[in-house]
Amino acid sequence: MVNSFYYNGSQYIPRSENDGIKGFLLASMASSTIMSTLPAFGKPFNNQLIKEHSRNDFYKDAFIKSINISGLDKLGVKINPAQYFNDMSDVCCGQNATYTPSKKIITINTDKISIAGFHEAGHALNDLKGKFGKILSKLRYPGYVAAAWMGLVAMFSRSKPKDAPRDAMDIVKDNCGKIAFACWLPTVIEEGMASYKGIKLAKKTGLAKPLIKNMKKLYAKALLTYAGYATATGLAVGAASMIMDYFTRPKKVNDDLFSQEFF
């Protein structure tokens, strides 16, 4: 005999431990499947970045000059030429570049992807010359952590009927996919700002219009990568939450159905 309970005149059946296990497994599979699409979002950007290696000489001098034109040199920003490092990291291999706010250093292989340097200079400008950009930059890693926590929240059991009063935690559980997506927005916005400022800076160096056009195309693909990550994270967390909700929230039944199936 299954113990039922009544709430607001309706009869409910608590979900079994087996239901919880099924929900957990299906939720894990769904979220993992969605997150496995992440590499696809970055592929267009990575492909074009490799193509730009052959055009690097057109960008290199302009990028180095941009640090002076922007005034970043006076603020202590330095270029760290990664090609002289003795390792096989993606930065040294010309597949990535980084700006480190704590050290005010742009680490980049200037022999391969100087085109990306303007974007990193944009990050430096966000950090050192704009309050909003600095705030967004500081929210980046807390946002990643919060998005990961939303994934854990999505896997929590729902012990209340749907029409039961909601507390703050219930609201978070019901909207954890949206919250996970929102946690990525500071990163997406800050990346867009860095690209915008980087392109403006590149124009000030006198870089030719066809090269600026290539840069815009590359930076747009980079931004789409981050937007894709945000979307996939939100969908993965949201899907896990919906599955767990279906398998763990108490089930509402009518008297006839209850008596036929469980007695």
C-alpha cells in the first residue's frame, strides 16, 4: 500500500527512490548531451584564427603600436610574447591569447595571431579605463561558479506539490536554467565590449579596411562562441531541472486512479 497525502483538497503520491534514480540518470544524460555540443560553437572561430596565421605580418606592427596609441603602455600594460615560452600551450601555439588583469600583461604569440591582440587590448581597456567593463570582468569567474551551482540545484529533488507555496529556493529551482544562462551574460557582454574597443583601436593604427573586415568577422565568431556556451549551459541546466521535476515532484491523482493502481 502506498502512503498518499492531501494538499488543498487534492491527493498526492510521493515519488519513489527508483523514480529519483531514473530522473537523475536521464537528467545527467540530457545535460551531458547538450554540453557535448560546446566544441562546435568554437569551431568557426578556431578555423578562421588558424587561417589568419598567414596574414599575421599585416597585423603585428599595428598591434604593437596600438599599445602606445591607446595609452595602455602608460598604465603599465605589457606584451608577453608567448612564442618564446618553451611549452606547447594553446597560447604559445597561436590558438589563443590572454590578458591578465592582476599583472597587466597581454600574453600572445605575436608571430602567429597578432589579430587577436587588439581584442586583448580591448580587455585591458575594459579593466583600466572603464568602470562598467571592470565590473563585468570581475563577475566572469563568479558567474562560471554560479552557473555550475545551478547545475547542482537542477538535480535537487522536488518534494512539494506544484501548487504548494513557493519559497526563495523553490523559485531558484524552477528557474535554474534561466539563471545559469544569466550567469554567463557578464562574460558575453564584456567579450563584446573588448572586441568593439579592439576594432576601434585597430582603426586608429591605420590598419587597412580589408584587414579590419577580417577582424570583425573573427571577433563576431568569437562572440558567438561565448553566446553559444551561455545558451548551451542554460539549456543543459533547464533540461536537467525539468526532468528531475517530472520524476521527483509528488504526483497528483484522483481517487479512482489511485485505488485502481496502488491498492
